[in-house]
Amino acid sequence: MSTALNERSRKILEAIIEDHIASAEPVGSRAITRRHGLGLSPATVRNVMSDLEEMGYLAAPHTSAGRIPTEKGYRFYIDSLLRIRALSPQQKERIRRYYRRRGLRADELLREAGRVLSNLSHYTGIVMAPQFTTSVFRHIEFVRLSQGRILVIFVAENGLVQNKIIESGEDLNQHDLEQMHNYLNRTYAGLSLAEVKKRLLREMSQDKAQYDRLLGRSMRLFQAALKGEESRELFIEGFSRMLEQPEFSDLERMKRLFKAFEQKSLLVEFLDKCQNSQGVQIFIGSETDYRDIEGCSLITASYSSAGGTIGTLGVIGPTRMAYSQVIPIVDYTAQLMSQLLESDLE
Amino acid sequence: MSTALNERSRKILEAIIEDHIASAEPVGSRAITRRHGLGLSPATVRNVMSDLEEMGYLAAPHTSAGRIPTEKGYRFYIDSLLRIRALSPQQKERIRRYYRRRGLRADELLREAGRVLSNLSHYTGIVMAPQFTTSVFRHIEFVRLSQGRILVIFVAENGLVQNKIIESGEDLNQHDLEQMHNYLNRTYAGLSLAEVKKRLLREMSQDKAQYDRLLGRSMRLFQAALKGEESRELFIEGFSRMLEQPEFSDLERMKRLFKAFEQKSLLVEFLDKCQNSQGVQIFIGSETDYRDIEGCSLITASYSSAGGTIGTLGVIGPTRMAYSQVIPIVDYTAQLMSQLLESDLE
DNA sequence: GTTAGCACTCCCGTGGATTGAGTGCTAATC
DNA sequence: GATTAGCACTCAATCCACGGGAGTGCTAAC
């Protein structure tokens, strides 16, 4: 009952977890000896399993069922047992092919990534789009919609487009608006939006007087367009895959999970917290600390552009997930998104 | 056994359907006499029910259960028994209040409509966005993304924004692009996109030679931006409401339904066919001729702008739907969308 | 330390038996 | 002739007992 696991226990734990991932059923001692023939009898395996349960890596649904891994079991499996094979060039090529279609807008690209993640993993794909404020500003455009209502269109360097309606106190005609956005484009293109905000603030207060009416108004409009909380877009694709998982044949549970997905905001918040980490992150069950998706694991990776991470994508599935297959897919997809979003720059 | 229904049969049919809508259970003869006390004994009601079954308005799941309405029964109910009360001014005001938030973009407005439809009806709300080609052209903008890749942004009179990436053979700098879209905006604003297409074609062939290089290129770019199939956006909101309906406690069925929603394209196709009809349309069960949503009914209405219908919205729920409540909500929401999308014009 | 053997536990499927809601029919009643 | 009370019948759903099977834990032998 030493707390460290010896080679044999690890082998058995691994075998149990892998069998359970494949079958979704509790795994018994005989099944292990049959399928993994470690040169041990069922009785021996039973003793080891009993120890593993004692240590919290396994649990028994009831006396005469086999064992299923606990979250601690999965955690150990992922940290110590799992070896991830990098994708072969062929596999990478196969994934890349999904994105080959030309003329895909950035948002379409991200949604497509969600679909691909779902299809390849057989779970649900999630992609959080970049926060606009972290992007590099490329272009702004004002279009007068009606008395006092102006449509603002931003374009970021990575090709993401966002639009917004602002209400300006005074009515501005389209010609003035054009002059205004021309000025803004000349002045601020190439800066990050955060920087734009800062400069805007400085310039407006510092030398306010020096600017003529038009420029002052341009800046005020820009500022109005930039302010306000910004909800990040989240693409969730392939939820129906979840319906295929036996663990969600419980309707009540399904319903909760679905509502969580429909809500999105909590998931966005969570992914936002993941965003600053490098590489693939794995959250098993309650490790997400997010009750509605109980029984699920989350594999995420962030994608980046121009140095910083800008968004997060991943796969959400039951804790009993085929981690070894999903992890490299998520990893590579994140790399790919970084490349593809970058490629709009020359 | 005459084929026409007398007053008494109609009353009983109505009572059965309304009870069934409320309870989702087969309705028995005693329940009718108890809850609707028509001054008849259960035995009499049984005789009538038997006739109604004979005529195809009711069906019995098995010998000793009550009766449930058939699609024919619902159809008769809707066509002949149901009287719809128009919404009271208070109810209308309550609905309008949902849209009072300012600065809502057209697409946000439509999605919000889906949510509101879902919340008020307790079923799933669907909103098909206007087809861009039928909109009135207000503004176009070209933004150079990279070597040969141009982002095109369209704005329609109703405030809808669409963007697209086109690949131009030659590399154009941003300054040229601006001149081009300025020209296009001056020339074509206010026309419907269909008309723009036509004029573009005519002008390009007729007096091709007369145009200078820039104008010719502008038109070619515009044309490139307009071509290609256009997938209509469809907002489906509140699917989780379906999970609450007892008829979908069958997992297999749920799954089919969900996949149908995830697919969207068939639903778009179907709604597209509804679009040219006036007023509220109701499709009961297999009347949609769309197998995946079997057991569901669809209540739709089209919203319009500048005379023509531009999109369709509605509610999808089980055939056992609270028609009398949902119909006026769908009707009024469609009217409201017409108004709200119009209000961008002065 | 490992393993064979065995008693024990518990889930699950099967097959009556029972219950209850509801029907259809018949004969009596209005 | 329409309506209704009464009654036999049907069928799904529920409960319960039972047996089989999978799996465990313990003990004693290797």
C-alpha cells in the first residue's frame, strides 16, 4: 500500500483505463488478464485493483461490478502513463486539407475548425474567436444608417470583421463620415486596438484644442465605437456527438449539459482563463470547476498571432475520452489556426 | 357516421385535443366528462370518440388507452375549431419591450427574435435572415487583406452587413480599392442587389470600351463579389426547450431531431419555400414533408421590408403544440421584425 | 508473492401476478 | 331513437420473485 505505484500497478491501471475508454463499461479483473495478458492471474490483478481503489485511482460502482477510473485515475494516466504520438505528416496533411477551400473568411475558418475538431475527435468541438480588442487594427468604416445611427465596421489585420451600431448625438452625413474614417485609417492602422485606445485618449485630452472639428469628432466616434463590453464569439460544433456517448443517455444530464452549451457565457469565461497558457491543457471532470458540464473533460489549446495568444479552441467530451487521439488533434489544429490567421499578413 | 361533424362531435374533438395538448397523455372518455362536463355520460362520449376514430381524427395507441389526435385531427382543429385571439395591447407592448435595447445590429436583432420566440412559446424559435440578394444595396467597401485577397463588405439598407473574401487576379492597393468602391457607392446605392447585378452586366458588355481601367475593374470586382451561391443564415434558438417536451424523451428521436437542426440546410430550403406566403402558416407533422423533424409542427410567418417578404421566422415544437398561444406570437413577431428592419430607412 | 478455489454480492433479464385506466357491447332508460 | 348504466374484456405498467452471470474478497495452498 505504498503511495507510489510500481511498474505492475501502472500497467494494470493503464490497461483498465484504456479498456474503459473503449468500452464505457466497468472493467473486471478477468477482462484485464484476457485482453492484456500480463502474465498474471485474475486474482493477482484483483489484489492490485483493490490497492488502486484504496489509493483513489479506481472506484467500484457496486460490489460485483468491475472498476472504473476516478478523476484522479485519469489525471495520473494523462500525466504519467499516456504517451502522445505526434501526428504523422500524412495525418497532418489530412487535417490541413479541410481548410484548403479558398475565400474562407476568418469567422468561417474558425467555425470550420470547430467542425473539423468535432469530426476528427467524435466529440464536440469548441472554438473561441479572438477578442477584437487584442487584434491589430487595420481598417475602420462608418456608414450612416439613419438619423443619428451609424454603422461602424472594423477590420483587423487577421481578417476578422466586426460591426456595431452607435448612436451619435448629431446627424452626420456620409461624406463627413468618409472623411472621418479616412483620417482614422491613415492615423491608426497597424496599431493594436489597445494601443489605439490609449493614443486616442491621450491625443484627445492633450492637444484637444489643436484639432479641428472633424478630427475631434472622428476620434470621439472611434472611441464610442470601441467602448462597451465585448462578448467573444464561441463556436460550438457537433454537439450531436455527445448524444452518441453512452454516458449521456441519461436525459436529465443531457439537458443540463445542453443548457450549459446554449448559454455559452460561462464557457467563454472559462476558456478565457485558459488562454494565456502554452500548449495543450486538459481539464478532467470537476477540474473545470464548472458544474454544468460535470462528467466532461476539456482539452484546449490556444492559437496565436503575432506573438501573443488570441484565442482558444478545443474538444469537449466525456471524462472517458480517447485522450491519446484527441490531444494531438487539438494541438495541431491550434497551430494550424495560428498559421492560417497569420497568413493574411504578408 | 356521416362525414361532416355535428356540433357535439366538434366540441368533443376540441376538448380532447386541448386536454391532450395540456397533458401529453392519451385522453379518455371519463376525463372529458369530468373536465368539460358537456352534460354527457362517458358512454356517450365513447361512442362519439369511436366515430371520430373511424373518421381519422383520433387514434388509439392501444385498446385500453385513451385517444390522441391524429394529424388530420389537428388540422381540423386548426382550420375549424381554433379561434385565435389577437394579442392585447399589453401583450404586444410586452413583446416589443424585448427589442428596446438600442444599438442592436440587424443580425443581433434577428437572433434576439429567435430567443424571444422560444421564450414566449416555450418551444424552439427559428429565424431565417433575409437573403442578401433581395436587399437594397447601400454601401460596398473593399479592404485589401493580402496579395490578391480582398475583403468585400456589403451593407444593405436594412442594416444587414455581409462580408466575403475574393481573390483578384492582380494585386490592387488600398488606394485604388477606395476609388473603386467610392465609384460603386455613388453609382449603385439604392438599387436592389438583383438590379445591381443586371445593370452591372449590361454596362459591362455594352459600353465596356468607354470605361477607363479603374471603372472596368470596379465593376468586375463587384461582380465577383456578388457571384456564388449564397447560404442564408438561420438562427435556431432554445433547442433545450425541446428536451423538456415529453415526446422527445426518446433518445433516438431526439438525436435525429438534433441532427436535423445541426444541419440547417434542409430547414433553410423549407423555410425558403414558405417565404412567399402571406400571414401565418402552419405545418403539422408530416405536412412539412421533411422526415427528420417528424412529430414536429412548424408555425411560420414571413417578415417583409419595402413591400416584399424578405425572410421567415417561426416556432418549431411537437405536433402537440399550444397553437392558440403560439400563432399570435409568431404573427406579431413577424410584423415587428418588418417594422424594426424598416426603421433604418428614414 | 502468487494463485486456485469458493462463497458471496449485486445487477439484470425474465416471467408471472396484479392493478388500473379505458374500451366496446348490451340492455335498460328517457 | 338517443342516451346511459353496467359489465366483461384488453392491455400497459408495476411489482415481485427467481435464476444466471459477472465480479469480488478471502483463504489456503503453492
